[in-house]
Amino acid sequence: MVPVKSAQKSPWSQHAKQWSLVGSPLRPCAEDSNLYWNLIGDLIAGLAAPQVLLLGVTPELALLPWPGTSQLTAVDMNQSMIDRVWPASDLSCDGEALCAKWQQLPLASDSVDIVVGDGPINVLPDSSEYKTVIDELHRALRANGRLVLRFFASPDGQENMEQVRAALDTGRIGSMHALKWRIAMALQTSIADGVAVSGIRDCLNDWMPDRQAAADRLDWPVEAINTIDAYKGSTVTYTFPTLTEIEAAISGRFQIDRICYPCYELGERCPVIRFDRIP
């Protein structure tokens, strides 16, 4: 699901093993799936044989109600995610999953009608990678193509670590998965540097030295808390751009057509955005 530099130790092999334990907002839910379909359904209806590119192997996107005449191609950097998560037998159309980098898509130019992805920009190691991936998507998409991505977007007024800890201690964070992203966004100083995922785990370990006790106090499954161990020893960094930074990154290649915000916890930081391709 994540294109990472080969020298990095990726957490995605471990994520593949525990995918069923990952929840919203990290993993898309039914509300997200509906938002995606609302943003692409009109274009799909006008295509005889839609050519669809999925960035990653996110099952919730692979299993959207693609017409039987569609060709779905998923591109993921991590073979473990393909082996463990790609729902090949449940697809509604022909599909394949390729292990390759998004920076070098194994697709012909002007060959794709629709690109969808869940947080693909966020898992790039730093903002210097944005342009390369955006240029590749622009190359692969046809002139009237559509790009629909969910982003994990930092708020314009950055939350600090003290605010996150206070929210946790007063019961204002509803899940382990929302906590991960709030910590990550608070730790990030810039998208040029990103945030090391190992730092998210270090922070959580400081705050929850006894995970079972924390799980009991917060009424969270301890198994959900333990998903943070996918970040142990990882050298990967993620990035969390603001909406303004997203607009700057796509400038000249795409333009925002529509933004939809889900209603779940942290939904205001998880917009699903439809982009039109600029010729």
C-alpha cells in the first residue's frame, strides 16, 4: 500500500498481518466508501469499460461496486500487503495487483479513467516526493480523467502535544486510531521533514506504560493499542499536509473540484477530495 524508499524499514508488512484490527479513521469505513462512490459514480456511468487505478490495495476501495466491464489495477509497493490484503476473489470486475512504486507507475500514458486512493500522499516520506507522484498520476490519467483521494490533513492551527494529552486524559479521544493521527500531526514540524512513525510509538509508550491498564481505563481493546507496535524500529516517515499545502502540491496538474468531509471522529481532518485533471 505504501511506496517507501528501499533503504527504509516499512511497517506495512506488520500492518498486513493485523489489518482486521485497524479501524477508522486510519482504515476507511462505509461512510468513506459512500463518499468515494458519490464522487465517481457519475463518470463511471458514462464509461463502457472504465479503467481504474487504485493506489494501494485498500479492500474498501477495491470492493466498490465497479461495473463488471471495468479493469481495476492496484499498485502497491509492499508485496505483503498484496499477499494478505488484496481481495482478488471478491472483486466485481477484472483486477490485478502489481508490486511497483507510485513514482514509476507501470501504466501507459493516458490509459486510466479514474484514480482512487486512501491516504497515498500521507505515506510519502517527505514533500519532495509529492511532485513526482502527482506528475505520474497526471501522465497516466486521460484528459477527462478523475482523481479521488482521501487525505489525512493537518489543521491550519496545529494542535500541540499538551493538547493531545489533555484530550486523552479527559476522555475526548474515542479510539486508538484517532489518537495515532493526532499524535502524528502534533509531532510534525513541517511536511519537508514529515514525522517518524517510530516517534508516534515512543510517545504512546511514554503515555501508556501499562497498556492493559490504559485499555481498561479508556474502554479500548488492548489489541487495538498494540497495533502501534507495527511502528517499532521503523525508519519510515509520514507527512500530513494542510489543505493549503495540498492545493500547492497539485498546482498546474490538478484542481480541486469538490471536498467531502465524513462525520466520524477526526472526520474534519479526513477529507475525500475530487480533483479534475488540468490539460
